[in-house]
Amino acid sequence: MFNHLLSLLIWLPVVGAIPVLLAGSTRPDLARWLSLLVAVLTFVVSLFLLLQYKPDTGGMQLTESYLWIASWGVHYGLAVDGISVALILMTTFVGILVIVGAWQVIQDKPHQYMAAMLMLEGLLIGVFCATDALLFYALFEAILIPMFILIGVWGGPRRVYATLKFFIYTFFGSVFMLIALLYLYQKAHTFDLATLAALPLTMKEQTWIFFAFLIAFAIKVPMVPVHTWLPDAHVEAPTGGSVVLAAVMLKVGTYGMLRFILPIVPDAGDHFAWIIIVLSLIAIVYIGYVALVQEDMKKLVAYSSVAHMGFVTLGIFIGFLLVRESGNTTMAMLGMQGAMVQMISHGFVSGAMFTCIGVMYDRTHTRLIKDYGGVINVMPWFGFFYVLFAMANCGLPGTSGFVGEFMVILASFAANPWIALFAAFTLIIGAGYTLWLVKRVLWGEVTNEHVAHMKEINGRETFVLVAFAAAVLAIGIWPQPLVHLMDSSVSQLVQQLAIHKI
Amino acid sequence: MPTLNDILIMLPEFYLVAAACLLLLLDAFVKPEQRPQLHWIAIAVLLVGIYLVVVGQPEQAVTAFGGMFVRDDVAEILKVFALGTTAMVFVYARPYLIDRKLLGGEFYTLMIFAVIGIMLLVSAGNLVTVYLGLELLSLSSYALVAINRDAKLPPEAAIKYFVLGALASGMLLYGMSMVYGASGMGGRPTLDLAQLHHVMSYTTAPTLLLFGLIFMIVGIGFKLGAAPFHMWIPDVYQGAPTPVTTFIASGSKLAAFGMAWRLLDGGLGDLSQHWQLMLAVLAVISLAIGNLVAIVQTNLKRMLAYSTISHMGYLLLGLSAAGPEGYAAAMFYAICYALMGVAAFGVILALSRAGFECEEIADFKGLNQKSPWMAFLMLLAMFSLAGVPPLFGFWAKVLVLEAAIHANMLWLAIVGIVFAIIGLYYYLHVIKVMYFDKPVDGSSVSLQQDKPLRIVLSLNALSLLALGLYWGPLLGWCRRAFGL
């Protein structure tokens, strides 16, 4: 059984969605419990994965490979390294929380909602362990289907616009990646990522392939200027959809960069690293200012997600500068590690922020900041969690948000103090928009009738928030296990940065 | 003199001719209340046909009647799927035909004759056989489109189909005569496709040959429904009774691929450098017109008609690669499209009932509320047509794109992929209507309760998912047929 652990992780939620669907609209409670059972089982299996994975050895482990399409040499190939394991654990963890979070909130066709969530979870896990480029691509695209349904059916008033934009935008990006993959297939006659990584390519080829990959992943991350789908999708998505979108789906973009851009086109990556670095800094600074003026809480958090993901891309690509220009592998390691920690941390923090907004939205049915004020007076416990996550969002030491950002800023200082200067702007702007949000929503007198009637969080909501808080604090106070888990994989990535393929 | 062996090679075709005639007789002699039973006999006839095709398949390609008829693996695959999809059309059509009092021998006999036309066409080893098969298919199709003769649209559609179809047949025939003429200049005139293959090397009239090629491409383009020879498609798709549309969208496309391959690769393979670019241009125009015009359609059948045009563009992408890889990809695409088309039209048939065609996109509003299962099947068909993984349609697109890149036509692959993004919109629109819109009050989509229809349709749509997850064997089968 244990050599099929990864397959089990992918297929358990996907197949588990079928009984949930069959449980049908007539027995919604059965559907809810079934989906919770599946999600918990998946989480338990992912804990086994953690035990099985040997972080000291590094490399791809728990490999599964079967010939899938014989005439094309496509493999159903799965394997994980430390980064994948961390992302998979986060996915399964968040998977439970969104199902618990949607328990009462989704009253319309709950079985379909839960089934879509489970399928999404399974496909996302698949993306994080595919070692065959075509398999990766298929899963990468397939995650759009459940998300499209989730936003479109259970979303807000402008859900149709948002979900169509989301689908077409992301589809647009990824098709160019498909062309690039087919081109690579012509040269290598395989889609195996390890083989593609060793394939020599001229600079011209690398450039085209780099941009084809970049457009696919930049839209997913999303990076400036192709981030415009994100605020719409977030605002209109149901709470659970927003949580998965922010916590897991955005990471698919940066994960793809690690798996495709870094190993396959390292020289083009180095040559164009400045583009990514500039775009990341724009995301950090400019999008931070954009977040400041938002009137919709979800939009604010969505923009802050773009800014935080800017740290991830910065941390990854600053490595090129460090390794290739000054040979500073230690600092490149630090930056890459920071990016990885930031990925995981942002998953929990943004997920928690969206959950908090969802909790308020369920009570008042508005997301506008001006409709709130003095929430802390009626919901003190909720206020406690909200402030905690807000602090994590602006990177307070002791929370997970601090660790990653600090490491990335340190690394970029070694590359170029100017980059570090702009990156460090986030400490001010991030604090600005988050604290101002907290001030307007939580503090002060109760401003209106609706707020006065808000009820304190119930047990279910408390469970979700406590779980998120535990994760945020655990990474913030003791990041060592997480860093250790990814350490050898990160150092391998950094070694790849130095390889010339021309 | 035809030998027994010749007849054995053509046994499936002879058997179907006999069965179709028998069906016509039965229809004339059975009591009216027993006529619905013909339905099951007709399905059995097709299934036995599949059996005969598969069982009698020789190891190597063989010819009969002095090279007029070729029985090879390509023909086998196309025949199996043509017969299979037609049997599916029969199953889906039954409640529709009963509601409109069309159920009877004519429908089944004409359909079977059309299938015989397909079988001849895909097995043709001679220009005459191509033409015979094409005419048998076309004439049966014209009559089938007009089968509901009391309604307003079908006769109009049939006339359009007939006039344009006759014109295209004329073009094809004219082209064939030029090719025949060119083959006679500098050698012995021939109609045999295998011998025509080398005409280019010895003919003293290469220009005439090229002219013939162009006229033949017009005929092929018409049969495929590739732009700019697509004008008949929207009107016929919309005007024809839905079961007939389903047939034209499935079996007929397989035939068109078979014909294109026999003529272009078999007969005029030496001219591939000339027709390659022509097909590429047809592909680009089809992709553009099909995808762009489909966006504004409000009638689902018409939208699917334009979507067919764009899908034929993808098929041409594979054909224009002009190599076994490309042909295998194009055949894979044709099979995939046939299965998707049958599924999409099958849902329309399942939702239609007496006096209600359920063919406007608005008729699907809120389908997920009323019938989640049907909505789900349609969702599979739409995502597959749009080419979203993990569904079957995605892999078919990947294959033709790969074939185009393989043939050094990266630009064509990029055009293809860009139009795939544009095309995505209108398929998503159907899903949006089914899932995100509220049902209109007063409209009551009541499902056909026909059990076989529901079961076969479910299997059909789920097969799009299953083949999407595991398409290796089918691809292997297609590639083996082209010697890969």
C-alpha cells in the first residue's frame, strides 16, 4: 500500500467526491459528514506521507511511475520532495477547514459544493506531485473546472463575470505552456521533467519557452500586471472558494516556476530575472498601495495576497542574481527558503483572513468596510483571532508572516540593497492597510444596528479559526521543522540555478 | 470476374445492403402497431455489422474487385466507429421519432444506406468508389434531412443541403476528371488511387493535375464542412431533425476524414507540398469563422454547427501535417469529435419532447436544478468540446497540435491554440446557463423517460471522461493503422 501513497492521496478525495454527490440533495447532512470523513482521511494519509518522507535524503521520493500512454512515452509519474510535501500537507489541512467552514453556510446543493471541493483538493495534490509535464499540465488545467463551478454557483452577485474571467484568463496563460511543452517533446521525445531538465537548449529556444512558461505561471501566481482576475474571483467566490484559491491555488503558480522555469530554462531565467524582480517589487509596493484604498474587505485581502506572492517570486528569482553574479549560494538558499516559508505561511494567513471575512459576511451579508465598526464589542473572541491574523498578515515577529518576508529581505539585501529597500516597504504598507482595516472594522463604537446584532462565533467557526491560528503561530515561533523539511530540496533547487544549459 | 474472395472481403457491406432492403420490406408488411419493433432490429443490424467488420479483418491490407475496394486498418477503425455512433443515434432518436410520429422503416433504411455510403467511402481504392460512396451517403442524407416533411425548416434545410452538395459533388467530379486526364498524359490513364500516387512523376500536364487537386480539395472541404465551404452547415444542423443532425455531426465526419485521407494521401500523396498549405489555410479560416461566429449564436444546434466548423479546422491541422503522425492524430480527432458530437446532441434529444425541441440555449437555463445528471453529462460534453483536460477533447487537440509542430508548422499550432481560447467562451456559456442561471418559471424541462436513451447517453458522456483518463490504447490503434 505504501508505495502507492501519492496515488492514494490524489484519488481518495477525487473518488470520495462520488459518494458525496450520490448522497444527493435529499440527505444533505449525510453528504456533509461523508465529505468531512473523506477530507479527514486524506489529511491522515498526508500525515503518513510526512512520516514516510525522509527530509535528510532530499531528492524526489516515493516515486510512482507507470507507462500511461505507450505510443507517446507519457508516464503517470508521481514523486515528492520536501516542498511538495509541505504544500500537500497544507492542502489537506485547508481541505478539512473549508468543509467545516461551509457546514451551515452552504445551504443550496451542499453535496455538489462539497464534492467540487474534494475534487479540487485531489487535483491540487496531484499538481504538487506530478513528475511528468503532460500529467502536470492536465491537472493544472483540470483544477479550473471545479473552481469555475464553485465560484459560478455559490458566488456573489457578479459571480458569472468573475468566474468566466477567471477561467478564460488562466486558460489563456496555460495554453502557451502547452505549446512550449509540445516543442520540448519534439526535442526530447519525453515529458519526463527530470529528462527535460537535462535537455540542452539554445538561448533563443530558452527565451521563448521561458516566456511561455512565465505567462502561464505569472497569471496563476498572479504577478503584476496579470493579476486583475484575482480581485474579481476572490470577491465573488464563496468563502471556501476564496480560501482554497488564496491558500493553495496561487501556490500552484510559484510551484510551477520551481519545477519548470528553474530546471528547464535556467539561462533564460537568469537573463530575465530582472523582469521578475521588478514585477515582484511593483507587486509589493504598488499593489500594497492599491490594497490601502480598497473599500471591500475581500478585495483588500486579495490585493494583499498579490503583494505577498510578490515576496515568493522575489525570493525565487533573487537566487539567480546571487548565485550567478556573486556565487553567494548561502544567501540564495536563504532567499529560496524564505520564499518557500512565505508560500506556506501565506496559505494559512490568507486562508484565515478570508475565513474571518466569511464569518462576518454570513452575519451581515456585506463585505464593505464602511458597514462595520466596533465589531470587537459584540464579538470579542472573533476579534481576538482577527487581530492575530491581521498581525500575521503584516508580518509581526512571532507569526508565520514574519519568517518568510524577513528571510527574503535579508537575501535581497545581499544581492542589492535597493531591492531590499523596496521589498522592506511592505513592512510599512502592509501594516498600513492591515491595521487600518482592523481599526475601521473592529475598533471603536458599534456603528450600526447590523453590527450590534452580530453573534459571537459558534463552535464550528471557532474550530476553524483555532486551527488556522495554531498553524500561523507554530510556523512563526518554531519554523525549524518546516525549514528542515524543505532544506535539502531547496539546496538542490539552488544548485540548479547555477547550471548552464547552452 | 469477381471471385468469392472479393465478396468475402466486402461481406460487411453486402450484408448491410441486404439487411437494409429486408428492413424496407419488413416495414411494408408488418402491422402498424408493430413498426416500432423495427427499431431494435435496426440496432441489431448495425451491431452485427460491427461484428462482421472486426471478425473478418485481415492481417494485412487487402483489395477486392481489382483494387476498387481496400480493406485496411484505417477503414476498419472508421467503420467500427461509424456503425457504433449510428447505433447510438438510433437509441437516442427513438423517443424523438415517436413523439413526432416519424418512427418507421424509412428513417432506419435511409440511415443504414448512408452508413453503407460511409463504409464504401472509407474503403475506396478508386476514384469511382469514392464518388459512389459519397453520393450514396449524400443522397441518403438529403432525404433524411427532409424526413419531417410537414415541418417548416427541414425541407428548406434539405434543399440548401442538396443544391450546395450537388455543386460540391460536381466540383469533386470535375477535379477527378482532370486528375484522370493528367494521368493519361504520359502514361496509361487510371482511376486507381494507388496508381495515381505516382502520376506527378511522369505526367506531361502537371498544371492540369494541380487544377484537379484544387477542385478535389473544394469537394473535400465541403464534405468536412471547412470554411469557406461551410455555408450549408449551420442551416442544415439547425433545420434537420435533431437525430439526423447527430448523424451528420458524427458518422459523416468520420467519412469525410476517410475520404480526405484516401484522396490526398492515397491518390495525390506526391502533391503533399501543394495541398499541405491549402489545408493549413482552410484550417485557419475554419478556426476563425467557426469560433468567432459561434459566440453570438442563441440556438444550441446552430452554435454546435459553428463549433463543428472549428473542430474541422483542428482536424485539418492534423491532416495538413501530411505524415502518418498527423493522419493518426486527425483520425483520433475525428473519432473524438464523433463521440462528443453524439453526446452533445444526445442531451438535446433527451430533453426534447413532443412540440418542444429544446434547442435554444435559453432552454437549458437552470438545468442543474431540474436534472443534475443531464446537466452533468452536458457539462462533460461541453468541457470536452472546449478541450479542457482531463476530458477526451483535450487530448485530441494536443495530438493535432503536436502533429502540426512535428511538421514544422509551429505558427499553425499557435493559431490553433489561440482560437481554442476564444472557443472556450461559448462552451462555458452553455455551462453557465445550465449551472449558474435560475430556471425560468413556467418552463418545464421534462426528461425523456426512455431507459435505453438514458443509459447509453450516460455511458457515452462518461466515456469522454474515461477516454480522457486513458486514451493510450485508442491512440495506439490509430497509430498502428498508419504503420507507426
